[in-house]
Amino acid sequence: MGFIFRKSVNLGPIRLNFGKNGIGVSTGIPGLRVGRNSKGKTYGSAGIPGTGMSWRTSQKGAKTGGSGCLVMLVAGLVAASILTNLL
């Protein structure tokens, strides 16, 4: 892959990434992230925080269904609610 520009919204430990093909979900630390796009494909990215520029690589292998993004979103929301209750 190559350089990308993304729009996103942070929701605690997860980030919703908006693109022309739908909404993806990612998690990680500033500059290093892993996630799933709207088609369920897993990817990793490294970038310069605050610039919107990053390098992204997709996982090679079998195709997955589009529900992977939803699973990751629900898991992130559950983790966020548990962390909120502990603090």
C-alpha cells in the first residue's frame, strides 16, 4: 500500500476511521495502530501523529466477511465501559 489520509473520531481506546467505502475501527498508541476496515480486512499502520500521514500495510491471506469491524467496535466499547467503571 502507500500513503493515506484519513478522517477519524476517538472513542476512548478505539478510533472510528471514516473512508469512502465505510467505517473502520482501529486501536493502538499514537503513531502505531492495528485495525479492521469496513470490509473486515486487518491492517497495521505507522505514522507521524497529528499530521494525518501514515504508512499502512494490509494482512495477506484469506478474505474475511464485513462483520469483523463490528466485532472490534463492540469489544472496544465493552473495554471502555469496564475501564470507566474501574476509574
